[in-house]
Amino acid sequence: MRNRRSAAGGSSARPARKFELILSKYRRIILAAIMLLTALAAGAAGFMLGNARPKSAEAPVLDGDCVAAFANQLAVANEQCAQIEQLNLQEQLDAEIAKAAGLEQAIDEQRTEMDNLESSILNALMANLAEQSVSRSRKTFSDYRQEARNLVNLSYKLRNFLKTGTADEIDLEPYKKEIARRLSHLPTIKPISGKFNGYGYRTHPIFGYWHFHPAADVGAPRGTKIKAAAAGRVTVASYNWSAGNYVTINHGNGFTTTYMHCSKLLVRYGQYVEKGETIALVGNTGTSTCPHLHYELRFNGDPVNPKSMIME
């Protein structure tokens, strides 16, 4: 019975199997044909729909005049944009100019305020300097010595202040010159460096008698430069057997200074000399035992110890 069912089954399924074999063999060709037919059908449908569309829906065709008009409109629009951009830039420029003008005005106001402050400070300093000057009604040695001490102290403070950065903000040159001017006729500097001794009573080094020595002596090598202790007029530039070559300077405020035993004089009678100017050279002329300077200071004709006025 198995053989019969098999034979019967094989006999009944043979046509279907043959169709499947044909489909399998020509599958690609059949698919290609179907796709081609589908494309042709779609194209035909599109063609028909296109011919059926109303003429009013057709796309407009631009001629040469339309293109030119469009180009002109575009140029006008570009020009307007450029004008607007220029206006914006001009507004920004005007704003910056106004800002710069305001800043310049503020700087001018600050500069004016600084000038006023500088004048106030300078006036205050000058007033303080005037308060420390000697009154014409009382010209004593002690007063001049105190004034000299004050001026030297102010000069020292000014030099220290000028070394700071704050000094750049104010011009103190007039104040500096005024201090120097007032100090110029006060004998506050050493004519030569060294230790000044011998003022007062002593035994004469050559003749041996007891006497008052109205000056201070300081030893120095022959040829050492001697400076004027203060500015003034040379009233004597001469030689005598005791003083040797010597110079006397009148400083115009009651003070005179004398420099004796010089090897050479570098100034002449009537000459005006500045403070610190070289006037002679150290020597051993006159009644002198060795090269040295005899430095004599007098106030209104009376001798005073030169050491009491040496401050610079």
C-alpha cells in the first residue's frame, strides 16, 4: 500500500513541481519585466496628468527685461544696505568722539586740579621757608645759626623726597632753588675736608706765647683745593709775613671768612665767588710749621668758632 500511495502522490504532484522549477529558473527575468512594466505605466500616467493640467498653472518664462529689472532692484537694495551700514558706523564714530571729548575734559580738569594743588603745596612750603628766615630787626649769630640749621634740614628732607616716585607729581624746583639761595651766603660748608681744631686760647707754635687763636686749623697736603664756605665778594687777596698768602670774603650778612697760609691764590680782589668755588690751594706760607689751612670766621667783626657753622 505504501508503494501505491507513493506512486499516486508522485503522479498527482508532478505538474506543480514543474511550475516551481520554471519560476525558479526564470525568476530574475520575470522580476525585471514586472519592474519595466511598472515604470512604463507610471510614466504614461504622469504624461497624461501633465497634458491634463491647465495652462494657467504653467511656470512663467523670464525674458531679458525681467532679469534686468530684478538686477536693478537687487542693486538698489545693496545700496540701501550700504547706506544703512554707513549711518551705523557714523553713529558709532560720533559716540567714540563724544566719549574721547569727555575723557579729554576730565583729564584737563584733573590737570587743573593738580596744578592748583601743586601751587598750594609750593605756596605752603615757601611760607614755611619764610617763617624760618632771620628777621632784619635782630641779626644775631645765634639766629643765623638756627636759620642755617633749619635750611640744611629742609634741604636734606627735600633731597630724600626727590628720590621717591611721588616727587614726579609736583615741581619743587623753585623751592629747591630758594633753599639754595638762602643757604648760599651762610658759611655752612667745610673749605677742605678734615678735622678743624685750635680755636681759642693756646700757646703759639712758633713764638711760644699764650694768645687767643681766632680760627680753626686743619692739616692737608700742599696743593689741596680750598673752597669758599659761602658766596660773597673777595675783599682781600694778598700776602703778609704772618698769614702768608690769604683771602678774605665778605658774605654780605655780617659774616666774613679768611683763608690763610695758601700756596697759591686763585681769586683776586673785588671778585664775586659762589659757594663751594675753589679760591686757593693749601700751603705753608707765613708763620706756619706745616701745610695746613687757617680758617677764620667772623660775625660783625667778632671771631666765632667756625665749627659751629659747619653743617654741610
